[in-house]
Amino acid sequence: MFPGVRFKLELWPMLLGAITWPNQLACQIAIGIVMGSLAVSFMVVARQNRRLNKEAKRRQQFETALRTSEAHYRALIHALPDLIMRINRAGIYLEFLASPDFATLPQDASTWIGTHVADRMPPNLAKKRLDAIKKALTTQMTQVYEQNLSINGSKQVEQVRVVPYSHDEVLIMVQNISDRSKAEEQLKHDAFHDQLTGLPNRSLLMERLELALKRTKRHPEAQLAVLFLDLDNFKIINDSLGHHIGDELLLGISNRLKIAIRETDLAVRLGGDEFVVLLEEISDLTEVVMVAERILETLKLPITLVNREIFPSASIGIVMYVPENHHGAADLLRDADVAMYWAKHNGRGQYKVFDPKMHQQATQRLNIESNLRQALKNKEFLIYYQPIINLKTQQVEAFEALIRWQHPEQGLLGPDRFIRIAEEIGLIVPIGEWVLQTVCQQLSYWQVKCPEQPLKVNINLSVQQLEDSFLLSLEELLTQHSLRANTLVLEISESALVHNVDATQDLLERLKHRGVGIVIDDFGAGDSCLRYLHQLSITGLKIKREFIRSSEPDSRHQVVAESIISMCQSLGVKTIAEGIETSEQVAWLQDVGCDLGQGFYFAKPMTANGATNLLTSFHGSILG
């Protein structure tokens, strides 16, 4: 009850005391009615006050939330790296909202309000924007495009989004995407370029090749060619000087390639030490050959790395586009690769032009390679033995063990058909181990069966076998088969010996200590080891057959052969002449003091059983 009302009610009993009883009753009733009405009125008013208070509180909360939302909205707008504009269909600027950091924000945006797009932008960009506005309002779909600007001398890429806002207005949101654009360009560059050299990679080459093929089909007079280039002996440089030096060499090669070709040509690094050059709009093969020769000459110049001069060399395969043979980029690369293989096979440091016969030979080689991997497991290899004759006594002093492959389809194959392939695909070591095991077992048998004959067996050794692990295997076999000392002889090529003279000399000393003989094979065929001959622990030297076959007396080849024999006599090294085919050659070699000889004149290579029969039937005499 309100205080004022309570005070007035307290006066009523005093007033009623002055009124008579009947009238008092009536007054009390009247007063009760009035007081009831007042109470109801007060309750209604109080309820309305409470409602108003709640409404005022809700309004206050709503206003606070609205102010907070507006603050968040404006903070969000200012946090965005966007310039937001409202423009009508006619291209008139109506309103600006923007990040304060946006580079193209007008210093005083209010001056733009009411102006036309064409008044504020270059004509080409203005037209692009007006077209996008029209299309957005027509289709009621957001339009997105990019524009390139120059801001304070630096290039800037912006993404523009034109969003329908009403039937006659759009919102244009401009975002600076320069950093993203640069990152995308870098990713695209990395995807199509070699990381080390910066040259295009295989992916970009295939794209360019396909485009070039399409152009050539439309304009047949403009021919194209592909050069496939592979460095010679790159693995040796990597292994001896380290991969970082190999990388420096590849970088130098790539720079020289770019110098040797035209600006319109494309030089590509496929990977490893393989490069490709795409030549477009050429007239004929002569022009292509000139480019290949220029590349070879440029690469021959020495490159100085780690204070030493390195003389690079490369083999190049050339293929001209022939519509009936080349249906795509892959066909061109395949044939160029095949031609490069033949360039390397024929001596390296040269080029070869693709011939369709090469493809057939490459297919045969692939079949050989595939079958070769199964040959060892399927026991398809055989050992043939060719006698090595003492030219004075005419007795068999040794046999050279020669591997043969009983191919399931092509018959008996000589080592010239598969040994190089075995070296290239990493099978020469297991094949060499099998040869060594087989020959040691056969030599052990002969030493038991013919104990009176001091027989030796020569085995050809690949450069890939000249490792410490080979020496361990050899020592186990010598012990296992109880071979006599100096009866097993290893034939090592001249180039293999000079590859690493210090390491080779150490290995030869260890082999000599184990009672194993060493013969230099094909002396005069490769890099000469003449200056190292006096310090190498060798027991024999095999003269290359080209020096023996000369039919002219006193020819240069005979002079060379006689000089080799004389030198070996002074060093106490035995000489072996291979490829002897006539009695005249035998007589001449006997006269000049050659120790041993082998060739078809004496006997062709024979099976182990045939060699055993020769030893037992004629007591080791080739003449019986």
C-alpha cells in the first residue's frame, strides 16, 4: 500500500464518528467500493509499470546488441583486404566500403560518388567492368574476373567479384591477389621446370611437342626434330668427385645447351644426365645435324670444377618427324632415345640419326634384357673353353673360359650379344660369380684328372667386378676347390686398369698374393696403360687381334705388335696373341718371340667335355 493512501485511510474512522449509524453503514459500503476500485486500479498500474520496465530493459539490451553487431560488422569490413563498391546499372558509383590498407582505395572516396566507371578507369578495364555488371544483373549470378594494374610502378593482380544487389544495382568486391598469383605462378613454374638447372622438364616438353606436332601437321613445310642427349661417363664423375660436383656439371651443361641453340628452340632436362632439344621450323636434316655438331663442340670445352678441368662428352640421338611413324610426342622421344643408344654404343661423343632398323634392334635388345634376367635362374648359361697354345712347344698351356647363352628362342649366343646389356642392367656381377664358380669347379676337376699338366684357365673380368667383395668370394672359391697357385688367371681390360690405377694396383697386389695371375686383355684397344705397365702386378699381356691379322709384312700393325712383345720381354711379362688364323701368323709370332697364342688356326671354343677330350687324347698337344 502506498504511504499517501495509508495516511488518508487512517482519517476515515474520525470522519465516520461524526455520522449517524445508518449513514455510517452506507458510507462504509461506499468507501469499500471506492477503495476496491482504487486497489484494482493500483494493481493494473503496477502491472503496466512492470511491463514497461521489462520492455525498457529489453530495448536497452537490443540497442546494446545492435551497437555491438554494428561494431563487429564494421571491424569485419575493415579487416577484409577488399574494396567494396555499390554501383548501379549505368555504371555510377553509389557507395564505397573498403579496407584502409587496400592499395587502390581512393584517398577521398566521396569524390567518386556519382561519377562513372569510365571516368575512373582505363578504357579496357572500364569496358570489362561494365560488361560484368550487365551480365550479373541479367543473369542474377555473380561474375568473377581478374585485372592487372600498375600501382606505384609495381604490378598488382586483383580479383573482381560482381554480385547482384538489387534489380538495378551490384556490389563489386575487389581483392588484391598479387601474393597468391605469384605463389600460383611459382607453383606452375616448378611443375614445368627442373629445380636444379631451371630448364623445362618432361611435362613441359610433352606439351610443347604435342603443340609442335599439331602445327607441323597444318604446315608440313615446317619440319621438326628432336635431339636426345646423354652425357658420357657422368656416373664416374659423380662417384669420384661427389654428387654436388655432378650437379655443378649438369648446371654448366644446361647453360651451354642454351647457348648452342636458337632462342626459338627448347632445351629440356629429362632427369639425371639426360637432356632433350626440340627444334621447330627447320628446313632439312642438314640443319639439324649442324645443331648437333655445334652442341658437341660446345660441350667439349673444359669446365673447371673443384680446381680441375673436366672435359664433358655426350652422345646425341636425332629423329626427324615422320607422320607415318610418329603419332605422338612419346613416339618421337622413343626413337630419339634409341638413336642416342646407338651413338653411345658406337663409341660415344657422337650423334646418330634414327633409322627404323634401330627400332627393330631396340626391340630385340629389350627382349634380350627381359630374357637375360631369367637366364641365370633357368641355368641357360654355358662355359666354352678355347685353348691357349705355347707357341714353342705347341702344347695347351691354358684355356680361356668364354661364356655362352643357350637362348630358348635364338639359340646359342656369344658374349657380344648380351655382356654389355648385363653390365648396363646390373647383372654382370651375379653372372660373373656364376662363371667364377663354374670355372673353378672345372679347373679343379682337370687338376685331378690330368695332374701332370700345369694347366691354367683365364677368366674375363668386368670392371664392375673389381670390388673388395669379389676378392672375398674368390678367396672362398680357391680354398673350397683347393686350386694350385697361379693356375687361375683373370683377364682385365686395359681401360678398366687405368680407370683407377691406385685402387687397381692394390687389388692386383692382393690377387697376386693369393696366387692369382693377371692378364691385360685387348692391349691397344682403349686408354693405354703403357705408363703404368711397369708398376702393375701383371703376369701377361694379350695383344689385340687387329695387330695380329695384318696380311702385309712389316705393316704398321706388325711393327706395333713387335714393339709390344719386345717391351714385355724386357719387363718379364708373357705375351699372348689372339685371333691367329694362319700358319704365316704363327711363324711370324714365333720369330719375334711371342710366348702364347690362340685363335681358330688352333681350335675354336669348345665345351668342357671337348676340352677334356683334347687334354686326355693328345696329352695337351694341339697337333696330336
